[in-house]
Amino acid sequence: MLSAGRMLLRDADVSQPGVMARNERLAGYMRAIGKALHLGPSILEKLQLAGMLHNYSDMVGKSPDRTPEEKVSDTVDLLAQETFFPEIEDIIAYQLERYDGSGPKGLLGAELPLEGRIFQAAQELEEALGENRAPSAVSAKLVEMTREAGKKYDPEVVKAVSDAERAGTLSMPLE
């Protein structure tokens, strides 16, 4: 499954340079957080694939003039049709949700599945850090996430981000 996901990313990167690097960083963050939470290999692979393909509808040339909710819905619909990527559409469907319930579905705290809470933290890391994985940038983001734990972020996931950073796995390339 991972090789098929990477193939799609390589194809998308030709027409949209940078997509592969961004999505692989996101997938790496998701995997590192999942590992720190001691999730099993199957869910780690699904998290990684969801990170790689979370914007699949953009990668296949859907109109960029859509709301974030439409983009997520289109991606979920497209991936549900793909037999190579079972069950990752469920993870992708939660990417706009927030721990404080401010997402489109209004899921609050533990109502949001763990995979969605992991996605949120990983996405925030990617948006804040991009290619800048300097220790000072990571440290500053962790301080913010810790301050917002229980409000904007799931405290358990924030602890996992911190644990992954201490273990040196947060910045590791994908396996």
C-alpha cells in the first residue's frame, strides 16, 4: 500500500512541485506520533497513507476553487473507490476537526477519533515547521502545543509529540 501511495505522490509532484515533500513530512509526523502512542503496525501504515494522500482530490486535478470541506469530501469519495487504500478515508474525513469541537462536525474531545486527533497535531506541525526542522522551531511549536493541550489539542497526543521529539523519531524520514 505504501509503495502505491508514493507512486501517486511522485506523479502529483511533477505537476505540483513540493506536494511529495509536504505530504511525506505530514505522514512522517503521523507515524511518529502513532508510534509514541504505541499503536500497532496496521494503524501506523494507515496513518502514514492518510498523511500521504490527505489531499488526493487536489492531486488528481479537481478544481482548487473548493472549500476545505469540499476538498476533504472529494478526497474521501475518491479514496473510498480505491481498493489499494482500505479504510484511510475514515482518517482523512477527520482532518478538519479540532479537539475543542470547532471543526465542521463539532466533535469535542474524545468524540473525535484518536486518528483525527493525531492528524490535527501532525498537520499543525507541518504547517508550522515545513522544511524547518531546527530544534528551536520544533521546541517553540511544542511549547505552544503544550500550552494549548486540553483546549486546541488532545493532551495525550501532545505528550506523544513531545515523546517522539525526545526519542528523535519526530524528524525521521519515512520507513
